[in-house]
Amino acid sequence: MKKILRRLGWVLAAALLLAAVFHVSNAGSRMRRALYGAAPGVTLEDRDVGYWLRAEVEELVSRQAEELRQEPRNAFFDRNTGEIYPEVQGRLVNVRGTVEAVMEAEKDSRVYLDMIYIDPEITASLLEALDKPLGSFETSIGGGGGRAENIRLATKSLDYYLLAPGQVFSFNRTVGPTTAERGYKPAPIIVRGSIVQGLGGGICQVSTTLFNAVDYAGLEVVERHKHSKPVGYVPKGRDATVSWHLDFKFRNTTNRYVMIRAWTDWRISITIMTH
């Protein structure tokens, strides 16, 4: 019996000790919040964060920052319709600044998220202002079938292409591979002075028309190659051939944006526009 009573005494003592420790721990936690937490009655937006510790506030603000984050998006043209899709302003939360504001706020005050807004570089108003021709050129489309379709596809790839000041344009990178999967057809091409059939035949007339428009616009030609024999759609020496290893490139040497407008009917028409 004495042993049982002794054990019960030890159990009771341990329980009392745990209760005391728990009480002291809670008191310590309350004291820590009072000393180091946000002031009582502080709200972040509509959330009561009074007595919250810095780590708790930072976790809350970080979650809100992820939910509210918005990447900026430039305005752009729909190449099929010509419609302008307006820009979207970017936003992000200054997490550190918001947390500091909460922790330093006076009693019963309201704090708002410190938002940072990012303006897109290209706006709808900029695109609308691109209505002043710098230079233009046209060539008549000879032949039909696959050649005409190749010309149409390549010309469409150029339409509404926008270049920032100093940016270099690459015809090959913009038009992309002239593969059957992308709709290109076999048509005559010039290879080492001979005319043979090849996928994408005819697109050199597009690069040639673009070269002449660029030249009339006074922009810097970075890379150009002539055909191995004269072509019939421009005077001798005014052509610009392209292939998988030959490119046509030019640089926007103005201090303004320029845009390529390009379309086809019975001809290829290309104009370099600015604002």
C-alpha cells in the first residue's frame, strides 16, 4: 500500500510540475508577443494581426504576395485581325516593407499591403501611334501554286513585327523553318546558279522586298547575300537571298520603335512604320 501511495504521489507531483511549466510557458508566450509582436488592434488590410510575431506576419504577407503577383504584359497586335490587345500592368507586394510597416504600426492602426506596380514597355497607345512610313517597297508575284503560297506564309510572318531601338531583326528566325509541316510547298529555288525544286521556294522574294523597304527607310543592313544569278523581280544587285545558312538581318538604328507591315495580293507590299 505504501508503495502504491508513493507512486501516486510521484504521478501527482509530475502532473503539478507539468501544469506549472505549461502555465509559465503560456505566460512567457504572452509576454513575448506583448514585447515583440505587433501592437494590439493592428490590422493588415482587414485582418487583425495584433500581437502577431514577425515570422507569422511575414508568412501571411508572403502568401498574399503570391496570390496577388501579376507579371506585366505588353500590348500586341492580333496578326489575323489587326486588333490591338491592351497592355496589362504588373504588380507585386513589397513583402519586407509591408512586414516592417505592420511591426512598427501604432496601436489600433490599419496597414495596407505595400504594392509595387510595373508598367509594360509597349502600350496600346504606342502601337496606335505607329502610323508614319519610313520606307516601303513592292514586288510583283510571278508564278502561282506552291511559290505563291510560300510567299504568302513568309510575308504573314513579318506582319506587325515590332523592333525596339537598337534591336536586330533576323529574317530566318522570324519566318522560321520552311518545312512541309508548317505549310511550305516545293517551288523553284536557285542553288549555285541552277534552278531546282526546294521546299519554301519563293521566300527570297520576300526577303528581297524587305531589304529594299529597309534600305529606303535608312536602317542599317547587318547581313545580306546576293543570289548566284540575277532575279527578275528587282534590278540587278537589289536582291537578298536567304537559306538555312544565309540570313538577312537589319538593325533599328532609330531612337524609336519601328514596325514591319507586310501583306500580299498580286504583289508583296512591305512598309517600315514608326511613330
